[in-house]
Amino acid sequence: MMHTKVKDEEFLQTITRIAGVLEQSSQFINNEQLFEFRNKVDNIKQNLATIKETERVLKIGIVGDVKAGKSSFLNALIFEGESVLPKAPTPMTAALTKIGHSETPYAKIVYYTDYDWQGIEKLSKEYDTLIQRKLGEELKSYIPTDISGYAYPPPTYESVEQMIMESIPVHIRACKELTRMVEQSNLDVYEWLGKTQEINGLASQKAFIQELNQYVGSNGTFTPIVKHTEIYLDNPLLKDIEVIDTPGLNDPILSRSRKTQDFLINCDVVFLLSYVGQFLGERDIQFLTKTLPGEGIRKAVLIGSKFDSGILDYKVRMAPFTEAFKKSRQTFNTQAVHNVEELTKSQNCPPVLRNLQESLPPTFISSLMYAAAKHIQDNVPLPEEEQNVITQMKKRFEGFLDTPEFLFQLSNIENTKNKIFNELKIQKEQTILERVSDLTSSQKSHILNMLDNIHIAILKSQEDLNHYDFEQLQQKLKALRSKLNSIRIEVKSIFEKSSIDAQRILKDLEVDIAKEIDNFLGVTVSTRTETRERTRSVGFLGLKKEHYTVTDTINSANVHEAISSLRKYTTRTKELVNREFRSLFNLNDVKKQLKDAVIGAFDLSDEKFNERDILVPMDIVLGRLSIPSLEINTHGYDEAILSKFSTGVIEGNAISELMYEQEKMLREISNDIVKRLQSLAEQINNSLVDQASVFVDNIEKQLTHNVELVQNLLKDKEKSIQKYELLVEQVQSFKMEIRHH
């Protein structure tokens, strides 16, 4: 691995040195060849730097409920147990947070937009409607006293809220909590909505974190209106690491949920934290199948968090701790394997689940035990929660020790870090080396080809310098121009035919893109039933109350699925475009036709004709031939659906509206791409017409430049011949060096 790295660095040093030597001989070499060589070296240097910069950062995603202990896990995993991250808010109000490194600490706070907040307020009102409706039902059936005279308190908003809280969808509850927090803080939300704020962290880290609590802390004034944050700390542990801490499961804000998915797609590893007390429960599974992005997750790792709590649930009292530890781990392993296997049996199993299955068995951790071990090691008194858990462990199990070594091992944090992080870092380093090696290998042939062209050109100039005087060079140039002028019509015909072929292929592509829409229409509609208890008055004077049930059938669909279909359709159109582009303009074929046409204009049997006279300038001109490319930008299409639906799951009539918007946007994407194809067809035609009109002129220009270069050297002919001899040897040596790299 190190050998490969050294070789790649040596290759870059070699081509940089060669470029410098050639530039010192600029009066003897074609300027355009020199410029192209230097440009190629600079591009290789820039591409190598980009690979190393973009690939080195290890991107980590953390997903799961807030109660799973994500902040504690991150503090243990990355910050060695130090409470660097602000205390997590409630599951309903957690913000999306990106954490990275910066020598100058700062934070960027992004607030909800007006539209986001309108959606939140709408769902908050729906929460009130559900409570008021139930309250009305309860008041109708309310009986102040029973037969014995016992008085019952009348139902209130608060009592009914407690009664039906768990039956209200999570995203609706979340929005109500957000509006309540705003009411309690007396915050004028419309003063902040749609804005971005930056916080300077040049003060102490403690002061910086305290200030951040105002925006992401559980009691922060601005917490309810923060959409996402980016926090950059001057912490050496964050160098080459970027962390995405996602909101709790069932994020009520669709636009933020999409942002979360975009972040996660770019992660090297995603940790799914699931509290072992409710290990891989319904909400975790729903998140895996419906919320995580279907594609793009490179590695997923299941983490069973708060393992200490799971061990304490072991029923055998005074059992050996090793028994409780092993039996608990075995139970949770079996549970995880069974649940994931059941999910992967589905035909529509998301790729992320297959990815997660490969990482089984789960990794079990205890951030609390890690923090306690650090406190004991540093002689710091244990916080009440840590002390209580350790006390219970010692009472419940034989052989439990409260030494730092024992607790560190139980926490499994260091093992997790070493196993997963080190493995990923090695993989990333290997990826960097492979990409760098692939780049240098592919560019090696280009460099050799350019050196070969320079070699041929200087040999030709050396030959002309030896055999021609000023006037003879002028006569040769005149004769070559005359022959070139005779093929202008043939050259134009070659370009015109290429343009017609390209137009035909693009026209067929338009039809294929429109046909593909049908493969991406529709969303999956899920059906569930809800049973509600009702009361009605019966009997004489309606004094008797009868209870009955009403069952409602509710259809729902996931907005993410519709948005995903837009992205998948766009990906498919890119595949079609890329496939057709390979046959759209066969550059090598066109170059061969042009080369045959140019060479055909000359009498190869004429002893006075040297094929290299025309090949050298023609190769330079052929190297510039190109056609415009098509860029398909997918941004903006998601927003059209995001602007119509504020939550990720919709019900009832909104499903029809979603499918209408989906089809509408698919057709918009298709129409936009077709318009770009039509514009591209015109650009290609114009480009080929332009290149046809100047192709012969450019060859003549190169011929003239080469002749003038030699004519200038005739002033000191002997010295110039000697310089060419040295230059030929140098270029031959350079080619040998590149071959051996």
C-alpha cells in the first residue's frame, strides 16, 4: 500500500519536472503542444488533490429515537466520553445536526421556512380537533353521579388528551409539541422563519455549547423552530470525521426528512441505534423500511444501545454477571436476526435492509458504563444515574466489578470504535489509493501519447532545419496549403453526416424517455383499521347508556416514495442518455474519416511529400474536436411535491392528489429533458458546422506555425540543430521514465 502511494507521488513529481524542462525549450516546441501538456499535468495534480480531499473524510450517520441515547453514544464514540454535544431535546423536537471540524469553531442555524411552519401549525390544529371531537363525545355521555350518588368530575381537554394521546399519530403529536414550546417561550416565529444564523464559537468550548443549547437544547428558546444545524468544533478527534445526527424517527417535517435522506446517502456508515428494552420495535422497523433512503447507504450497522438496562431485565436474581451478560446478548441477537430476516423475505425489501443483515449480529453498547468508567478513572464523583445503575448491578449479579477496566469492557465502545472505525478508515485509505492508482494509470497513456506527439513534432522540425532554407520552407507551405484547400468540401460533408446521425439518435431518445414514465407511476397504498368506542342513549327516556364500537378503514401512502420515483426516473433517463451518447458521435470514427480525407489529398508516391508534414499539425487539430454534452440537473423537482405536502405520510383524498402531482412532475421532468435534447441537437449541429468551417484553416495555421518556428531557428542553425539533438534525447528519456512508472 505504501509502495503504491510512493509510486503515485513519484509519477506526479516526474510529469511536473518534465513539463518544466519542456517549457525551458519553448522556442523549439509547438506552443499548443506545450500548453496542452502543462494543462494535462495541472489537471492530474488537481484531480489527485480532489480525490484525497473528498475521500479522506469519514462520514458517519446516526439514526434512531432520541431515547436510544444518540448524543451519549456520539460523546462516547468520538469525544471519549466528554459531554461535548448539547443535551438532546425530546423525540418530537430533535433537530438534524451535522458535526464537523474547523480550526475556528462556529455553528450555522437554519430555521424553518414559512411553508414549513404553516404545515406544523396545520397539524397542530388537527391535534386540537381530535381532542375536541373526543371531548364532545365524552361530554355527551357524561353522567355527573352514579346510582350511589358518587360524583364524577366532568371530562376536560387535559383528561381527554391523556386518554387518547397514544392513539394520535406521532407526526401530529410532534407538531403540537412544537407550537406549545413556541407559546411558552413567547417567541415571534415569523421574525426568524426562513433565515440562517451563524454563531461564533471563538469563546471557550463550554460557553459555545451553552449558547448552542438555546437552539438545540431541550429547553432552548429557538429549539422548536430550528430545522437543522451545522456545528464545527476545533476538536482533534473530529479531524477527517463528519457526523450526521438525525432527528428522532417519524420526523414530522417532510422537507427536513428529505434533507436527512440526502445527508445519509453520502455517509460511509450509518449506525441505527435501537434501545435494547424495545429492541427493533415497530417504529425502528417502520423507519428502516419507509424513512431511510432506499438506495445509496454504503454500510449499515445495528447498535443495541443501553445494554446495561437490558442486562438488568434478566430475571434470575443473584446470577453470575457473565451468565446475565451472555444470555441477554443471546436473546437480543436472536430477536434482531429474526426481525431482519422476516423483513428481508419481502420482494420489495429495501437494499438498506440487506446491508443491515450483512452486519449482523448487532453490536451492543453502554454509553453510561463508558461515562462511568471515565469518571472513576479520573476520580470524578459519579452522577446519580450512573451510581444507581452500578449499585443495582452489584446487588443483582455476582462478579460485577466497578473498576474502570471492567466498565470499559462492558461498554464495548472502544471495541466498536476500533472494529468499525479502523476498518472503515483502512477501506477509505485503500479506496483513495485505488482511485489515485486508477487515475495515474489512465493518465500515463495520455502523457505518453502527448510526449510521443511532441517527439514526432521536434523530429520533423529537426529534419526541416537540416534540409530546408527559408525560401524552400515557404514553397513547401504553399504546396501543402494548395492540397488542403482541395478537400474543404469533403471535410464539410463528413461533419454534416455526423450531425445528421446525431439528430436521428437524439430524436429516438426523446421517444424512449417519454415511454419510461409509465414504469415509475404510482405509490404503494397501505390500509389499516381504527376502532373507536362510542356511547349512545337507549331505553326509557334515554337514561341508559350503551357502548358500541365504530371501525374506520384508513388508506395511507408515503410521500417519500413519490419523490423517490422522480429520482429513479431521472437516474433512468441519465442511463438512457449516457448509453445513446456513446453512439451519438463516434469521435474516433470521425477522426479516421477526416484523417483519410486529408492524407488522400496528397500523392503518397511523391518523394517530395513527407507524411509527417501533415500528420503532426493535423493530430493537434483533431485532438481539439468535441461536441457539447448534456447535463441533467435533478434539483427542483422534489420541491414541487414538498411544497404540496408538509408530512411524510398522507391519508384519504390526499393520496389521489399525491399521485396526480407525481405524474405531473414526471411529465415535467420528461418535457424538460426533451427540451434540453432539442437544444443539444441544435448546439451539436452548430458546433459541427463551426468546426467544419475552421478544420482546414486550423491545420493550415499549425503548418504555418511550425514553418515559422523553424525559420526563426535558421538564424543560428548549428546551435539550433545541437539543441534539437539534446531535446530528442531528453524526450526519449522522458518516455522511458513514464513507461517504467
